[in-house]
Amino acid sequence: MGIFGRQVSIRAVNFTSAVSVFIFAMVYGMIEHTLLASPLGISILAYPLNLHLVGQLYFYHVLMFILATLISFNPFFDVLFFGSSNPARKQALAWGAGNILNFIWLEDLFYWVLFGEWPKDVMTPLQLSFYGVVWWYPVALACASVFYYLAIRSMRRHR
């Protein structure tokens, strides 16, 4: 794949996994906002889903994170579990970790933006923002970018 006149070693499976995580984060943010903005709120969920765990964390968050993990790593399960080389496993882990980090901040962003609101830090325990910018969005994006970079760099080396 060529970007800005340079060749980037990225496979189609990596690109499509990142796009599917983006779409899932958008849909999950929309569903969660709709659920929580309803007059019934979290009580609309059936028993195990509305089980309060700690803080603002409910059991449905655990289930959705499991789904996000499956979506993030699904294209790489064969590499991770069925006798691939160590470099291939490291690439798969790095790309999947980047996908998970992007899912977390994108889901929170879409929770707000799709409904015309500006993101707030009310969903985080620290409740800090700088001039309206949620502090952990760029941190999560930067960490995800590092994981993606490590995976792409490893792909270049082990062609």
C-alpha cells in the first residue's frame, strides 16, 4: 500500500480489522447512548446485563468488551493459536492491542459525537479535561499508533 509516495507493509486483513473495530465502536457508542439516554436508563436491561459491578461499570460493559476483543483479534486467531512463528504472533498481538485501544476511545467519542454533544470526562473516574479535550483520547490513540507501528515494522522485517 502506498502512502505519500512510500510503501507501507500492511496486509488487507490488518486494514479490514481496524475498519471493523471502528464500525463496531461507532455502533456500540450509539447503542449505549440510546440506552442510557432513555428515561428507563440502565434498568431497561435484563438481569445479568444491568448488574452493577463497580463505579459506572455494569456487566454489559464486560460482555461488550469481550465482543470488542473478539472483533479486534478475530482475524489473527489462526496466527495466535495454531503454530505460527513468533514474529507473526507478535504482529498479531500488536495489531490486536492497537485495535482494542482504538475501540475504547472511539466508542466513548462516538457515545457523545453521534448525538451532537461534545465528549466529556464524566465517564472516567478522574474527570479531567483540558479546554474541552478529553485527556485520554490522544493518549489512547498514541498508544494504539505505537502498537500499529510495531506491527507494520515487524511486517517489513519479516517479509
